[in-house]
Amino acid sequence: MKTGKYRYVVALLLFIAGAINYMDRAALGVVAPILNKELSLSPSQLGIVFSSFFFGYSIFAFVGGQLADKYGPRRVFSWAMGSWSILCGLTAAVTGFGTLLIARALFGFGEGPMNSTTNRTITNWFPRHETATMVGFTFSGQTVGSAIAGPVVGLIAIAYGWRTSFVIIAALGLVWIVAWRIFATDKPAENARVGAAERDMVEASRGAAHPAEGGDETTPLRGYLFRPSTLALGVGLFAVNYTLFVFISWMPSYFTNALHLDLKQMSILSAVPWACGGIGYFGGGLLADAYFKRVNNKLLARKVSATVPLALSGLALLGVSMVSSVTPAVILVACAVMFLTASSQACWAVMHELVPGRHLGGVSGFVHLMSNISGIVGPTMMGLAVQYLGGYSSGFVLGAVIDLIGVLAMLLVIGRRTADKATEAPSTAA
């Protein structure tokens, strides 16, 4: 039976993929207080392990985006989910620092295509005026996965051992692939479940969009990769991801070591910031699209939606660095995560105003590669701060400084325009 809103089925699948992705990714941080004792890891070694994930992840963020442009997101997502799920399960077999480092690095290769392929899918399946909402909704699955990882992985680890938790969550990804292959296609026109009105509405909206700074579908990919606006957006998303990746890796250890929570308390309370992160993704997307529809300067609308919450997250991080009791610390961490995720979805939406659809996967992957260098730097820097610079507070202050740099890069470098030259597609869904 054909429907006028089938694109939301695809959005739900992307949401679930994000949840599985971040549950798999956050699992190591959740069990770190157990694992580092069993494997005799120092804080700096643990930071290196966390960072090793991002070497392969950064490379395949770019490669995965190009593959999604060339082969379509249906196939690329299937390959990625299958490989990272298997590697997640194999984490249960590690025996020490060396094998854990190798397993985590290979795991990063599998997860690399996630966000750029999601952004490519949104370009294919959704009209322009729904971009931020759909980026926010699908990416909010990532924070749901992080929120679930705390209690689920933590309680499984307590009951059955930390190795068992990796095997169980790995199996979820293999089940998802079956649903993805059944219900998703690369484009609405290829799916028999999509009605003509919905297909035409998406095609008309995307056909009306033009890059804000010039260029079109005939401009080669390299014409977009090293533009100042692309590089500035990479710096902005680097700032967003820096602290998000620090929290993914170090929040459980911060809660147990600095706030003195036991493993059960940590597993429950760590869900609070990630639940707020989901609000930031989805709520921020709704607000960003509402603002986008009300103003003529579409690029400026996306920039405002990206920079304001990023600045607020920096203030929240400064607050975290100044408190030592549980309640204010958890509240401020939750606020920081919420503002960071709100900024993240807006950064991804900015790309849709700068790049034509044909190259969105490749440019998304390149910007994602730049931003994921923060994953290499951030967890290691926090580990060094904990071991050599007096604790977590100095690491949070550094995160606030990096947020400020990201805000300035996007405000000062990404171009402005006084009016949207593209004819807007109808704003009502079919």
C-alpha cells in the first residue's frame, strides 16, 4: 500500500541505526571502570584506546560519504552496519592493551560511514524544508543509544560480565540490516511503497535548491572540498564533536572517579545527559526548520542555529569545571550535551545550503573527517589532563575554548547572502 509519508519509515530506520551505532560505541566507556582494572590500563592508555577508534573512523567518514554518492546509501549502510557489529562483538575477545587497541581501531573503520551516509540518505528522501528536523530526529537516535548504553551495558556487565555485553549489542546490528534491506531504497522513486505525490514533492524541493556560494551539479567534488566555508564548517563541527567524544569516552569514569558514584549509580545517571542530547537533536531541529521557513536568508538561518547553541555549550562546560557535587555536575553536563547536539544537527543542515545534492555525501564525509580528528585528540587530551594536569576540570575548560573557536570560525568565514535565490518548494508535506 502506497503512502504519502513513507519517508518517515526510512527516518525511523536511520534513527534506530544511530541508536545501535552509539550503543556499540559507548559500551567501552561504560565498562571502562571494570575493564581498566582487569586489563591493568592507566588513564593515559585508556585515553589512547578511546582515541584509536577515530583514526579509522575519520578516514572512512570521508570514504563512506563518497561510496554513498557512488553506490547509494542502501548498500553502504549494509556494509558498514555489518562490519562494525561483527567488530563490536569481537571486542569481547581482547586480552590486553594491544589487542584492545587493534580491535577499537578496526571498529572505527566500520562505523566511519554512519553520519555522512545518513546525510546522503536525507538528501535523497526528504524535502529541503525538513532537513534540520530529519537530521535532528535521525541523529537523536545516537543519544538514545548512548543513554541506553549506560543502564543496559552496565547492568549486563554486572550480571554476566563485560564481555557478554559486547556480544549482545553486536547482534542488534545484524538484525537491523535485515529490516534495512527490506524497507529502504536509495531513492523514493525506487520504492514501490512511495506515492507519486510524496516523490514529486521531494524531487521538486531538492531541484529548487542552489548552493549559496555558487557552483552547481556540474562542479566537481574537489571544487567544494577546500572552500573556506567548507573548512570553517569542519572547524565548527570539530568543536561540537570534541566535547561530545570526550563525554562518550570519559563521562562514566568522570562520574565514578570525580563524583564518586558506584557503577550502578553511574549506569543510571549517565542516561540523563544523553536523554537531554536527544532533546537537543530533535528539538533543535524543529526550531531550526521553523526559523529556516520564516526568513529569506537561508544560509544565515542555518548559521544562527549552529553557533548560538555551540556558544551556550561552552558556558555550560565552564560551569562543569567549577562544581564538584553530583546534582549540579549532572545538570550542567546535561545542558552541555543538549546544546552540543542542537549545534551538531544545525552544522549538518548548513551543508545542504552550501553543496548540491550530487556531492553532499562526499562533502559531508570530508567535513566529518575534519571534525572526527577531535575524536583522536579529545579523549587522549582528557586522559592526559586527568593524569598530569590536575583532573577533569582543566579538560572541560579546554573544551569551552574549542567551542569558542568553532563559533568564531562559522560566524566569520561562512559566507552571507541577502536573499535566497532558489524558488522555495511547497512547505506542506504530501
